[in-house]
Amino acid sequence: MNCTQFKAAIEALRAGEPGVAVCDQFRAHARSCPACASEFAPFLSTKCQQITDFLAEYFEGELSADQRRVFEFHMNACPECKCYLDSYRQSIQLARDCAQPAPPPPQRLIDAILAARRGQCSNG
Ligand SMILES: [Zn+2]
Ligand SMILES: [Zn+2]
């Protein structure tokens, strides 16, 4: 990936275009290209762990506009987190269907889901 492709892909993701899942390529380019790395630092420096920490606030609508942009950008770029988001949304839906209050999931459950989903959703 060169700088032009990198910026084009970033812009596509920021515009919310689906189907661009190039997290690893972004990171590889950012490592080798300080100019791009600094230009898109808020997007590239966000780690999957931080994104999963944002999940509850995202669903509560409590993220700032900037946080939400970073969050949604990461979701577009990272299949693992996208998959996790989907399973999280489903679990919220299930909880609502059962008319039960949804307690925040314990960390070890999050870890287990993440690990399981990572296997399931691996796209090679
Ligand atoms: Zn570059
Ligand atoms: Zn991720």
C-alpha cells in the first residue's frame, strides 16, 4: 500500500463505505510512513482494547463526536471488532427481548467472546 492508496482507503472508511477491511495494511503503512502516521494518528493509534472499552458508551450514545468517528472508523477497518460489535448488539437485543436488565458483562466474558469470535470470523 502506498501513500495514495492509504489516504484513499482512509477517506473511504471515514465516509463510512463498507467492505474495506485493511487494518493490518494501515498499520504496516503507518509504521513505515511517519507522514501518514501522524496525519491519521487518532484513527491508527486506537487499539482494539480501547474500542471494546467504548462499546457500552457507544450504545448509550455517550461518545463524543470525535470518539464516535474513531470508533466507527475502527469498526470499518477491523473485522475482529466489527464482529465483536455485532455479537454485543445481539446480546443487548437478547437481553431486551427477555425484558431483563442487562448488566455490564464481566471482563472474562468479554475476553471469552472475543477469543471465540476471533476464530469464527477469521476471514483468512
Ligand atoms: Zn504514507
Ligand atoms: Zn479492532
